[in-house]
Amino acid sequence: MRAATQASTQSSDSWQQALQNRILLVVLSMIVLIPLLASPSNQAMQDLAIKAIQVVAALLAGLLIMRARLPQRIGDVVTFLGTGANLAVLLFFLASVVSLLLGPKDPPLFRLGLTELQRFLAGVLLYFALAYHVRRSGHLTRISNELVYVAGLFSILGLSTLAVQATNEHAILFGDHQLFGGFLMLLLPMPLIAAVTEQEPKPKLVAQVCAVLTFVCLIMSGLRSAWFGAVAMLVALSLFSLIGSRTRDRVTTFKKHYIVPLLTLVACCAFVALQGDIGRTIRRRIYAGNKTLITRQLYWNAAEQLLVTRPVFGIGLGMFPLYQLPYSGEGRPASVVLQNRPALSEMAHNFWLQTAAEQGLVGVSLFAAIIATFLVAGLRRLRHLHGGIRRSLLLASLAGMVGFCIDAMSNPAWQYAQVSIFFWLLLGLGVAALRPRATIDSTD
């Protein structure tokens, strides 16, 4: 009875802290609301999602300005730039601004590029808000729990589309299975980590159920790039979890925290597969591989040829859907695209190649540097973290970045703010987790 009362009190205090921390409140609201607006096939919903991202960016910018503290010493600036992916993030955003300014000057084209820059700005602001102003372990726990619930809830909604609409071949939400699959792949580490590290029985059970639902729904989304990303994420998670573990406890910890839960996860997924159409979905997507690969290669070749025309800073932010038709022979004329916004089918279906085409070798190299510097800093920090929410979040963030790198090779979803904002969310959480506790506590 006393334990239940204490848990209830801690939960109440956690929510009170969430209400007092305005940045945390904005983040929690965004986690729930933004996915509901993700639908590139619906023009009105897409416009609403863009407006919502702009509102979030404005709120975060205002809160960051109010909380800003000017560095007192050069050493403070050096420390700031050397933390996590800070320097690479700032340089990437600066390169994005340069790419916009060097791109087309026609008002309709410039507005399209400006919308793309706003997408990056929202992500960068979210990254710094999380990395430097969501400081308490209770805040990190609240966001982690929210992401676990969101992954489970949207998995239920996605699977329900298969039951309600018999014509659907995939679990579809967000208006397209590619956006939904990328979203699930990136969030999968959150319930998975919680399922194997949570100590309390009830939250552990909830996390395990959410992990199974997310895993099954990811398969039923039919997105092969997300499948490969999930496999890479699971491998990375298994390897990264060994870093920082005491040598004598590694085998015991691995068996206790990973082998048994993963076997349980596999058994549950196998049971669901026997009851449903997972096997048929996997076979159908494998057999459809050649046809979709040929189409993607046309877009990839178009991106490569556009990169050759302007290799340094690219053809301009958001310009690939407008310029790709003469090179790929696919899609709509630029005039039609400008009237109705770019469609998923007009993206390069490779985040790396499209970023290279639009922002040149400078832009794509700096974005790769964001992930590389975060991975290096995170893996170093793992050696000094032996448990708790910070280690769990850092592991989930590191594994999610690995999965993103693979999925982004063939998934156009990352060109949309409704999905890409969760990349910056996970990155910001990872940097918040790797910052030394003494530094964080001293700023409270």
C-alpha cells in the first residue's frame, strides 16, 4: 500500500514538473499531436502539419531565447561546441541557409525552399531544447514513457486499419505506409529498451506489449527499408549494450535483460504471425522488390546527375522534386508540382542522395557528421553509464540513429517534417542523456 502511494505521489510530482517546464510541455504535446497530422496525400492535413511545426518552432525559439545564457568564457563556447553533435548541427543549418540563398530566386521556388529551411529550423530548435533544457531524470523518464505509449497506440491504430479496411495490403497510417514504417522503425528502440530495463512489473509489462505491437505493425507496414533498418538497429543495440558493462556481469546481464525478453518477443511475434498475414506480407514485399527497385534507381540516377551540375552547395533546398523529371522521366512537371506541393513519388527515395542533390557535398557531409559525432560521443559516454534512464535513452538514441541511416537509403518519408521531427527528437534526447550529470544538475 505504501509503495503504491509512493508511486502515485511520484507520478503526480512528475506531471507537476512537466507542467512547470514549458519546454517539456511543448515537447510532450508535439509527440502526441504531430503524428496525427502526418498525411502527405491529404493537402489540407499537410498544410495543417506544416503550420503545427511552425508553431512548435516559434514556441521553442521563444522559450530558448528567454532561457538563453551568454557564455562567460571562451572555454564555455568550446565545451558547448564539443558536446554531442552541437557543432555539426549548427554547421549543417548554416549550410542549409547558404544553399537556400544560392538557390533559385523566383518567389514560388524560394518559398518552397524556405519551407524546407523551416523544417530544419524546427528540428534544430527541438534538438537544443531537449539537449539543454530537459535536464531532470524525471523529465527524461516522462518523455521516454510518452514515446513508448505513442508507439503502442499508433501500432494499434495501424493494425486496426487492416481489420477495418480489407482492401489494405499494409498497416497504413499517416496516409502512406512509408511514413508510417519509418516512424515505427525510429521509435522501436524506445519500447524495446523499456521492456528489458524497466524494473517495475506494470510498466515493464506495458513496455513489452508496446514493443510487440510496434514490431508486428512495423512488419505489417510492408516497408522493406524499415525492416533492414530495424535489423541494423537490433544488432547495434545488442553490441552497444555491452559497452560500459562490468566484465563479470556481462553474461549474466545479457541473459537476464536481453536474451529472455528477446525470446519472449520472438515467441509473441511468431504466435501473431501464425494467426495473421505477416508471412504473406513479407513474401509479397520480397517478390515486389525488382519492380520498385527499378523505379527507385531512376530517381537515384536523377539525384546523382543533379549533384554533378552543382556539387558544392547543390541545386537549392527543396528543389529536387521540381528538377528531377528530365533526368528520371517520372513524376509531374515543375509547374504542376508547385501548384500542389511535391508528392512522395517525386522524392529521390534516398535521403542521402536527395540531400546531396539539394545541398551539395557540403550539406550531406555535414548531416553525416551530425550522426557520426553523436555516435562517437555517445559510445564514449556509455563506458561511464552503468544503468538508469540516461543509459537507456542513450542506447535507444544510438540504435535509432543506426536504423535511420539504413532506412533513409530507400525511404522518402524523411523529407517530411511530420516524420523527420522525430529524428531530431531522438537525437536531442540522446545528447541530453550523454551530458554529464554534474553539468546538468549545476544548471538547475
